[in-house]
Amino acid sequence: MILATATLARRIEHAESTLITDFARPAQARLGETRVFIQNIGGGTAVAAGPSAPFSKIAGLGFEPLDEVALEAVERNFAQRATPVRVELSALGDSDIATRLTARGYRLVGFENVLGRAVAGLSTEATDVAVHPIPPDRVPEWIDIVTTAFANPDAFDAPPSQEAVDRASIESAFAEIAAIGSVHLYLATRDGRAAGGASMRLTDGLVQLCGAGTLPAERRRGVQTALLQCRLADAASRGCDLAIVTVQPGSVSQYNVQRQGFELLYTRAILVLTP
């Protein structure tokens, strides 16, 4: 069992904060600072790159003091880019921050769950799904596969997502993921056919599992399990000790990772201020 302490949450939230920075830096270099805003705040990171960018958010708050003057400046920069301020706030952080945000007009719009497991000790299953890291010339294929998977979400018994994103925005997000140097991409096949794709990011002994999707026709055939087991084995070989995944509560993704030994560590509240 993993003890979900504030110290562990700080480590995970710091990794999430640096992840959105890794997303945003290439976009800022390409589009300029007038389009993409990046700022450290309260021990976390704020990124505003337009309302459709998945990394437009504030991550990592709750473990250092929050200066409301600095927050007000961040809010102005988001408003200048017509971007709602989305804060993802760990339940293990300072609860007073949520009180202060709601007093400023932030609305609670949903939750997401953070699950983790030790990387070591994974047992693998025999399967007809083959998983391999992909070469650079197959990156466009990977982007198309995971975009198609995310554009056709699986049905599950839980509240609907608070996000509604069009295919073009999903495709753009996965193109950004594929361009990050610290992210590793994987392709799953069955009988020689593409079945799904996934990615992982390694940072300070953590492996963040992200961007996993299965094509609709290949679901319920062990594709996600194979992608998960391959990434965990690779992360173990690279010296990681802890794997983290963020999922929508009650989703098929949560069910899949819990079957592979992941435990619920904590929930993040999602609060939004609309400019």
C-alpha cells in the first residue's frame, strides 16, 4: 500500500507543474510570449495558451504560500488571451486556497483522480497485443490513432466529463505531446493492425502515464493492459520507483489501472474562473 501523504502529493504535483511547462515552452517559442504565457506561482505553474490548449491551466498549487497579488496578475494574463483560469487543486494541499479561489469567483466544475503504484513487482500477462516504442517516421500515425480513440470516448457509469473538445484540438494536443523530448511514445498492434497508442513521461523517478487510447474496434481485447505493462516495465528499467496516472472518476481508464495494482492516492478539484 502507498501512503498518500502531503509530501508525496507535493512530489506528484511538482511533476504535473513541470509537465505543463514542457508542453508550453515549444508553443511559446513557436507562437511568441504574446500568445503563450508561462509563470511560476505559489509553487506551481500557470500557462495560458488559448481556451482549447489542454495545458492552459494552473497546476501545483497548495504546497507553498499563494500571493493573491501575483494571482491577480496571472488572471489578467489569462483574460488577455481569452483563456479561462483552470486550477487543478490537490485534496492533500492547503484547503484554504480553495476557499480563497471561490471567494474570487472560481467555480467548482469537476474532479479528477490521481492513482499510483510502485513500478517494481509488475506481473505481465500473455496476450496477442504487441507493444513497441515507435520510430520518428510513425509519429503522425500515433497522433491519428490516439486522436481517434479520444474523439470516440468509451461509455462508463460516471458523471460526464466537464470538458468538450473537438477533434482538431485533440489532434493538436497530441502533436504537442509527441514533440516533448521527455515523452516516450508507444504503439499497440493486434494481428499486424494498429490497435492503440500511449505515452509516458519520466521525471525525478516518477513515470507519468498519459495519452493512452484504444481504437473503438479494438476495445475489450487487452490493448490498454498491454500498453500499461510495457510502459511500466520500461520505466522500471530506467530507474523509476513510482507510476502515476490521472483519470476521470469512475471511468474505464480508472478500472483498467486499478486492475493493474494502481491505488487511489487523492482527488484534484477543478476550479475555473471565466474571464
